[in-house]
Amino acid sequence: MSAAKPIITDWRQFDTIHTITAVVPADSSIAVVWSDGRTSPYERYWLRDNCPCGECYLALTREQAFEIVDAPETLAVASAARDAEGHLEVSWSDGHRSRYEAGWLRANAYDEASRAERRLANPKPVLWGAARAQELPTFEYEAVMRDDHVLLRWLITARDVGLTLIKEVPTQAQSLLAVAQRISHIRETNFGRVFDVASKPNPDSTAYTSFNLPPHTDLPTRELQPGLQFLHCLINDAVGGESIFVDGFAIAEALASESPDDFSTLTRTPMEFWNRDNRTDYRWSAPLISVDAEARLSEIRFANFLRGPIDAAADEMPAIYRALRRFQRMSREPRFRVERRLAPGDMWVFDNRRVLHARRAFDPMSGQRHLQGVYVDRDELRSRIRVLERLLKNP
Amino acid sequence: MSAAKPIITDWRQFDTIHTITAVVPADSSIAVVWSDGRTSPYERYWLRDNCPCGECYLALTREQAFEIVDAPETLAVASAARDAEGHLEVSWSDGHRSRYEAGWLRANAYDEASRAERRLANPKPVLWGAARAQELPTFEYEAVMRDDHVLLRWLITARDVGLTLIKEVPTQAQSLLAVAQRISHIRETNFGRVFDVASKPNPDSTAYTSFNLPPHTDLPTRELQPGLQFLHCLINDAVGGESIFVDGFAIAEALASESPDDFSTLTRTPMEFWNRDNRTDYRWSAPLISVDAEARLSEIRFANFLRGPIDAAADEMPAIYRALRRFQRMSREPRFRVERRLAPGDMWVFDNRRVLHARRAFDPMSGQRHLQGVYVDRDELRSRIRVLERLLKNP
């Protein structure tokens, strides 16, 4: 195993764990045989497209200058071999020469075994419910602010568990911003950058009343629901208003096994969600449960109080309501629910595209209740995790 | 035709154009026969779910308080009839009573004819290319700022044509913000709220050099690419740097008819795009061409200089490169290209998820070139259009 130098196409480093034992060129592809016996094919255009030389890539920005459309239709491998340092050298029929680091080549191989390996390495959601309510991950404000290792642990937990609690956040207004900015910028919405959750005289949302709020994700009315939601408790003197969290992925998994037809219905029926404001009119239609191209759960989208009339074929309507009612019923089942009373200084940070949150009604005459919230998108969370992993691994 | 009063579930008004001529109740649904002969079925749970009474909806927020899971499994229609004012009245087996305005009921009917009618009424993209370069929609800054009717025309054009030019925007820095705020708030990114396009000493993107930038969408590295892009020219004294716009939907349509296999390949092959910065690491994989659930074009995602190695099955690689090369070749064809030199005060506003933009190289020693940009998402554009249509129709 030899340590790799950084290459200009990437900020990551690719250690050479498996070495190249043979290079078998053909006209339109090259097969590389590795020290562990794996064989990886590389197609001619794929290789030419990824040439990391200083002519194909701008060293200044690490961005590709070459466009693969400029390779000739007749492009062929003239020669290919392992060089003295163990890397792959290719000469092309048009005279261009390319050199690929063995570590990079292996990390980006697309033979079946390599692709399966990468899929296995993808982060997996850790499901939870009432049975694990006592183990929910808690972090200290000071440590998150000061220590990048704690920060990284918190962010990975937010990504994989989807629900985290930060204790002892200062109870001055706007204090949540400093924590959010440990990740990146804020996702602004028409409710502002920081939104205040308190009962208001002319509420434009049930959130701003003292009524019960059933389990929901925020802003399903938008094409991209906000990723992380921060909810910071400044004051909580009112009677009632307990917070409830439900892992939407845990419900979806249970639904898939207990009632696969209902699961399937909810993954393919678009439901419209829209806001009821006199100055804005956001609407978006998407299934309540989304799965990605590899059939992994990617998103829950649901707020009953924002749902519009369902638009579907008449013969599907009974099955749609059966599935919707079952999902709602499950979201009320004790096995999925974690209930907590927020104390001043507590801040929940949760994946708003997975975790449904709810609030019991409270008595606004019995005392004050004031939370502040912000959103940070999943893109920013993932970017920050990658950079911290890069820095803490190779300081 | 009678004018409808606003109902608490919606801010829109639903005129009664077709009246109810018969109501045919059954146990688990009701059929409504309309004055134009159409028959619309309404399933029991669908109707109960949409009951607009003050008990089911909070008049304060216009949001639903009732949850359909609370309807009994045995819910049945006890009686249903047209009332004296021509609306639908339903009595339920559990004693609840509901009343549905005829105009609302027709607007939300889900019989096949009604659904097809709604699909036809969806806005359609107006495609363009070099042949229509002289007709590209131009608006005056003063009129957009002052007149809501001009504002609405501009926004509908931005939505349907995807490329608009606003003339005579003041050339002070940040002037574009006032125009963007005629729509809503800004979509912030890690490049800031307002980004400056000028050549910089340590560029973190090819955009901030003086090099040629091939046709691309901005930030394909994000799960949600920014919707509208504003590009405002403050100074343009340098030699070169002409702006080029290409309608990605026009290319996709041409590709679908000229080479359907390549089109299909590009709609189902995820390509990874990522940024090469030392402080951020955004990555997202999605097909170059996206179509929605009804097979309409919804998005183009492409920036060659941000593309990562393609991860696909080995036997698909030749077809993927054939399709990618063809798309790139088409994006260079004169028939699709509109080229303009930006003058100070010009501001392009275009759909960044449809229109590819490019820049010729310029000579930074020959003079200054300074543009400013912001993004506003499609959600905000659509919301603003709906509210303006509501206000200007019912002032």
C-alpha cells in the first residue's frame, strides 16, 4: 500500500490498496486485472473523458476543460501498460497520452463487484421508535461549537438517525444561527430566515396557533422540502405543547412489510400540498413516500393540514384512502412515537424530509411558549460531512 | 353562471359554469351529473376528507383540522341531494353533514374527462432557437418595477419561454435585488446571496476565470438546481465574453425525435456533478434530462466542467457516451444557439433548469467585465404568478 499524492481532478486522496497486475488493451476498451483478482473494464470514451492531464483539466480550478465530444469517432487505444510506478498509461490513436493513478482507477471502477461495493458503503438510515426513545442522541452546545470531531459526529447522526438534541444552547434569540452556521448558510423561505413559533393574532399557519399539530413535515408545499430543521426552545412556560417525533422511515419500513400494497400506493400516488396565505400560493404534488433509483427510502412528505384534494383515477381512490388512512393511523401508534417536553436551551435538529413532528395543543393563557427555527438543506449537511471527513482524515 | 363566494378551504373562487342536474348516491360514492352531460364520481372518503365546514377546517388559517383517519371504517352516505342554491349536500352515516359548492366540486372532479381537461390547461414550454433569436422577449426595468400587469407578463414568459431580457436596469451594484424581490426572497448558495462574475486571482470555479465556459446549467451539484438565474451586466469593456443561450428543452425535443434511444438513455442514466473547492464538497447524481410523472420535460442538468466519472453498468457505457456526445454536439449546433453581447444595464433572467448558458473566452487585459447574479427558485416564481393572477382577476 502506497500513499497517493493529491491529483488535480479531485481533493480526495486515493490510496493504492490493490495494485495493477495486468493491463489488457483492446480497440475500444482496456481491462485492468487487480492484485485481488478483480478485473475492471474501462471503455475508451470513459477513459479519455477522465484523463487528468493539465491539458484536459484546469489546474487552477480543478475543473475539466476537455469535452468528450471532441474525441474522434474513431478514437482507439494505441497502447496501454502499467508504468514504473504501477499506474496505468494509455496512448491514444490521435496522439494524446493519459495516465491514471491506480488508486483513483480502482475507486472509480465500474465492474459489477466494484459497483456493489460502493452501494454497500452508502450510509444507511438507523430506524428508531418508542423502544429506543431513551437512547436518542444528545450533544452539548459547547462541544459542537468548539470541537470539529464532535461536530462531525453530530452531523453524521443527523444524517443517519435523523433526530438529534443539542443541550444548553444559549436562550438569547437567534442563538440557533451560530449552530446552523457550523454547517453552512440557511435555507430561507417566505417565512423568513429565522421563524418564530409562538401563537400569533393573525396566523397564516396552524403552527402559529395554540392548536394541536398532527405529525407532519414542514413545507411539503415546496418542490424541495427543507432538509434539516432546527427548533430551539427559548421559553416554555405554557401548559401543554409537548413535542412528538415520529421516524417516517420506520413507519414506511413497517408499512412495506405489514401492508406492501399500501406502501406501493403511497410511493406512486402524487398528493398535492399547498399553503393558504393571501400573499403566497405554494403548491407541489409528490408521493407521500419517495424511494430513490436504488429503491432506498429517500423522503417522507406529509402535512395533513396542507393537503389538497387528491387527483387520481376514480378506480384507484378506494386503495389510496385505505393507504393514507393506514399511514395516518400508524403515525399515531405509540410504538413509533417519541414525546418530550422542550426545556429552554434545548434544540432539536432533525431531518425534516424523514421525521414527522407534532405538537400537543397548549393553553396560551397559562404561560409563554416561544421557539425559533431555521432550515439547512441536505446538500449543505452532506458537503460539510465530506469536507470534515477529508480534513480530519488528512489534516 | 353564478359568481361564487370565497370558501374557507381556498383563496381562489370557483365560478359555477356547469350546474348540477342530478345526484346519484350509492353506499360508498356519489355520482354527480352536470349540465353539460358529464358524470363525476366522488368516493365517500374523498368527499368526507374535503368537507369544508367550520368544524373540519380552521377558519383562522384555512387549514384542515379534520383527519380522514378519524372517519369510521363503516362510513356511508346516508343521503345526498342538490340543495336550493344548486350545491351538493351530503348527510353521513355517523351524523356529520357536508356541503360542497358546485363550482369547487367541478373544478376538483376526477372523472377522466375532468382530469384530461386539467392536464391540457397546464402551461406548456414555448421552444426557441436561432430562428427565433430576434423575437426574444424584452422588458423594461421601470415597467416591471411599477406595473403588476407587466410583472405578471414577464413572469409567465420566464416560466414558459425560459429566457427573458430586462433592459435599462440601473448599473449600481446590487440593483438586481430589487427586481428579484418583485418575485420573492433569494435562493442563497455557498457562493453567497449575490454572486459576482468577474475573473478572480484564486478562482474556485471556471466561471470566475476568463476562459471559455461551455453551455451549462448552474449548480447541477445540488439536489435542487436553482430555478431562475438573474445575470446583470454592470460593466462589459473586455474583448470577447459574448453570452450564448441554448434552450435545453428544444435540444431534448429534437433529440427525442432524431434519436429516441439517446434521449431515453439520457433520461435514465444518473450522472454525478460535483464542485472542486477546498471548503465545500457538493455532489449530486441525476439524469441529464428529467421528465415528470406525465412524461413532460421538467429539467436539464448539465455542466461538463463539474461532471464526475460516470458510474453505470459496463455494457451500457458505449450507449451512454454515444448519447452524451450527441447532446454536447447538439448544444453547439447553430440552430439552437442565441448569442448576444451584454451591454451595461442588460439583465438576463432565465430558467436555469432548462436553459444552458455559455460564455466565450475574454481578454481580461483588454478591459473590465463585471456581472452580478442571483437565483430565485421555481416555487417562488409559480407562487407569485398564482397570487398575481388571483389579484388581477379579482382585484
